[in-house]
Amino acid sequence: MTTTPDSFSYPDSTGHFGPYGGRFVPEALVAALDEIEAEFTKAQADPAFAAELSRLLRDYAGRPSPLSDAERFSEHAGGARVLLKREDLNHTGSHKINNVLGQALLTKRLGKSRIIAETGAGQHGVATATAAALLGLSCTVYMGAEDTRRQALNVARMKLLGADVVPVTTGSRTLKDAINEAFRDWVANVEDTHYLFGTAAGPHPIPLMVREFHRVIGQEARAQVLERVGRLPDVVAACVGGGSNAIGIFYDFIPDAGVRLVGLEAAGDGVETGRHAATITGGSPGVLHGARSYLLQDENGQTIESHSISAGLDYPGVGPEHSWLHDTGRAEYRPITDAQAMAAFALLCKTEGIIPAIESSHALAGALDLGKELGPDAVILVNLSGRGDKDVETASTYFGLAAGDLESGDPVAGDPA
Amino acid sequence: MSVLADVLARSRAEHRSALIGYLPVGYPDVPTSIDAMIAMVAGGADIIEVGVPYSDPGMDGPAIQAAVDPAVKAGVGLRDVFAAVSAVRAAGAVPVVMSYWNPLEKYGVGRFAADLAAAGGAGAITPDLIPEEAGQWIAATDVHDLDRVFLLAPSSTDARILSTVAASRGFVYAASTMGVTGVRAAVSDAATTLVSRIRRLAPEIAVCVGLGVSNADQAAEVAAFSDGVIVGSAFVRCLLDSPDAAGAKAAGTLAAELAEGVRRR
Ligand SMILES: Cc1ncc(COP(=O)(O)O)c(C=O)c1O
């Protein structure tokens, strides 16, 4: 299909990216979405808002995040030069804080006193609870009961930060059901409550707003790569759950036609097994959570439960802009299985001394393949969207590291590097 | 012409509101849910909202989700919904489908409209479809002479009330509270305010009110200011309490109570 560098003009004024996006919401939420859109537009034009947000991003979150040359890891990627955009070093440990600080400031401008959020891995919930504490807002986080078990550490963090964590027991008890529950809370409490959505999906203007708050990742990285390497990268790689870290790093590269944008989706046990979360690779267009986009659905239009070892990618939907970038051919989306992601996770630990989030490990696995395909002259920019502290238990179980079982499970015992 | 507008006009001629009962197809199973709908018609429901089960019913509270989840798992789909529509029609009431948008989009909008018309349905209520996104649906309902019911909420602006009424045919659905479906103790003030705003701005369209009504007194209260009283969770509750023939019968008994309520003066 055609490459359209003027993707910069999306979404249109009604929130559509081609056929995707829009607003598929109950009428009761339209006024609130209009209000957010109006305030966000005003805030974007207000130098005081920009100044306050960049002050928080710098003095509180620790931006700009560094760019690391992953030299020893690169040896496993066909010798291609792999550069890591270190969103894992942000306060709270992932890219999520960029969007959360922006929307929390917006909440204040909206005159609302309470924020609610959904969370899968718990990273967005932790970031939201953090911003609520910082700005004196009350905070409720909805989390699938299944995920509160998988991500117990983050549940404790949110509670320490003063948030109420509500385990969601409806439906599949994971992220999609947490989103349904948060929407229900929002409809009932929209007067004093802002729903601080954690990814670049949902009804207009959420995908636009979340993208704009994460664009800083790509803006910084583009300048950092140019300065470090003297040219643009050949590939920008990022994991895709709902798509926020990916759109954040992709966006400012969209007009650079020579830069390939590659999103890595969670393929779980393999797309062919049906147990996966690879929405674009294995799904079809439809409507979920307020927008038209690719989703995992059956022949009746019912959402199919997704599967991934990574709670943050375990979502049967994806943001509408990614669907559009896919259909126009400007970005490519590839599946990465649990096994591939965990191998890349282990490799980064041993070669670079960085424990990555399992989400981000999908992007690392993609970079290993892309490097082998492109060879040693290639430059691959990877969004290291988060750190893996929250995943230590999952990884220990996966590699059989518990109970002194190190021998049999050492994932890269034969590491040649 | 509009089948829904006609039945609401007939109720008005009798100086009463219409009773509109909602039930999802497929809980506890397809035949029992259809039996319950027929019992509701026998009890006095004028219009039956035939609900399409959906995996992510974001506008519904715990009662409806509890009934819909097993129906989704059992694979209940639009074929079963059309069977229920025909059964309601044969029982003498007006069937209107209630569905979140994705099951209809997946089936194919034009194909859905054609099959619904063939089954004898009056049209559909689409709680997560706003007129701005409804181009295809508006075209398909025009082709097949079907009604299309959009929702209004207490937060709707005057401009949106006007544009939503302009896009609707049959009636508009006034969601009486800000919140999801479920039984409520009191009828909210927001409902009367919303209905009078709609009446002032668009006196020509029928206004039906839903969300929270569960007994004859509440039905009478809502009937006093609306063209139709919509009851959902309370009927679903009958089947949740007794997921069998007795539950279906209980839904019929509740319909009879509510039918008395909408006739009170
Ligand atoms: C570290 C990390 N990366 C990525 C994601 C996936 O979200 P998104 O696709 O919105 O970036 C998450 C979500 O929890 C996360 O915690």
C-alpha cells in the first residue's frame, strides 16, 4: 500500500484515522469527551501548561531519558547497532509517567478532584497513583483480579501511594474487564472524575491526547540518534499493547520515509495456537472500548480473551492509529511469542546489566530478528519502555530460578559473549 | 412511518404510557429467555427490547452482565436473536433489538437490517452508537424501513438533543440517571428535567425513559412524564433468581404489575 508522510494530519477533526478511531460511547460520556477535547486543545496552545509539564518531566520524572548503546546485546542481533531508548529509567519505571503527568495536570485544569484508571501490568496504575499523590487528587485503580495476582508487587506500590485498588472479577478478569469497570465508574461519576486512560486507544480524543503526551519519547530519541550516529536509524522498534509507547516513539519518525517503523505484538503461545494477544497480526477490524480498530473477536463479534506472559500486552484491542499505520503500510506489525520475548529478556540481563520489562522484551526480540535480517550496517532504535522489577517473580518461575534451581533453568548459560 | 411511534401513539390515546421490557436472549438458555419474553407480553408489555448478548457490555451493571456472560460463552448470536424477535412478534407485541454496536458491525450492517426486517423487528436501540458514527446504520434502516433509537443523557447539550432527535425514528431513549443499568431505589430528578428539555426542544418525538425502574410505583411515577417506561434489570433479576420456567413466569408476573403501574392516573 501507499506510504503517506502526511499521516501528521491524523486524526481528522472528528477523531478518525481513516476508517478507525471515532467515538463509540454512550451518549452520557459525549459531554465529558467534548470537555476533555476542548481543555486539551486550550492546554496545548498555552505556554504555561507546556512549561509546567516539561518542568515535571525534567525535575520529577527524570527526562530526558538516556539513549544507551547496547554493544554486547548487538552482537546477538547480527552485529546491527542496537540503541535503547531508556524509558525504564523514568520515575515509576516505565514510559507510562509521560502520559499520566500530562493528563493529571489536565485534570486540575478541568477542575476535577478524582482520577480513575485501569491497569494491566500495574505500571499505568502505579504511575497514576504517583501523579495523584503528587498533585493531591484522589485515585481509584481498576485491575483484573487475575492481574492483581500476577502483579502483586505493583498492587502494594499503588496502595502505598494512597490509591484504592479495585480487583475486577467480571468477564475474563483482566485488562479489558478493568477498562469496562472504569468506564462504568466514569459514567456514574463524570462530574468530579477524570478517567485517566493508560494507552493510545479508546474514544476520541484519548488516542490523540495520549500520543501527544508520549511524543516526547520520539522527539528526544530522534535528536539523540542523529547526534550519536550522525544519521537516522533504519528501524524504530517498540512493543505494542494498546500502543502508547509505540506511537510515542514512532510519531516523529512518520515523515522520515526511510525509517521503518516496526511494532512487536505479543504472540503468546504462537498466533496459530489462538492463545495470543497479537491484535493486528491475528485480529480484524471492529469496535471495542469506544473506537473502531483491529481487535480479537469471534464470528459473533464477541471479544476473544487474549493471552500473553506479559500482563501489559495482554489486551485484545489496539489503538486506532496503529490500525491506520498498518493499513497504509507506514508501519509493520510482527508477532513475538512468549518464548522469544523471554529469551530476549534473559539476554539483555546478561549482556547489558539491564532487567527489562517483559513487555519491552518483545521489542528486544524483534530487534534481534531485524538485526539478523539487515546485517551489521543497520541501526535499530528500540524503545525500552519499562524496567523488569515487577516481572522478577514471573521470570523466576519461567526460568525455574526459584528454590536454588539455577542450574537447569539458567537461560543463557552458554552465552558466547 | 414507524412501528414504534405507532404503538406509543396508541398507548397515548389510551391515556397511558407504554411498558417496554428488556431481556437478553440466551439466559439461562435461548428457549427459556424466549418463554420469558412471551410471558412478559402476556403480562402486558407493549414493546420487548430483545437484547443481543455482548462480551463487553460497558453500559450495563452487574445484573445484566451476570446474565449476558453465560449467553456469550454459549455462543448465542444474532440467529437466536431473530428467533426471539419473531416469537415476540407472534405473541402480539412489538420487538425492537437492543445491541452494542460490534455484534451488528461484525454481522454486516446491511445484512443485519435486512434480516431484522424479515424477522418482524421494528428496529434497534444502539446504546454505544451515537448519530455521528451511524452513517451506515441510518442508510440501512432507511432502506428497510426500520426504526433507530438513539440515547440522550442528562449531560446532553441542547444542540445534541436536537441532532439526536433528528437522527432518531420511533422514539428517543432518555437515560434517566448518569450511570449504568441496575435497579435503583428512587427515580432521579435528572429524568424529569431531561424529558422536559427534550419535550421543549423536540415536541414531535416520543420519549421513553429507562435505567432503574423495578416496581409498579416507580413505573407510575415515570409514566406520568414519559411515553414509555423501560424496565430491564428487574426482569433480568427474575431469571437470575430462578433460571428456569418459574423465572420466566415471574417475569410475566412482574410485567403485569408494571403494566398496572403505567396505567395509574
Ligand atoms: C513497560 C510497559 N511497556 C509497554 C506496555 C504496553 O502498553 P502500550 O502498548 O500502551 O505502550 C506496558 C503496559 O502496561 C508497560 O508497562
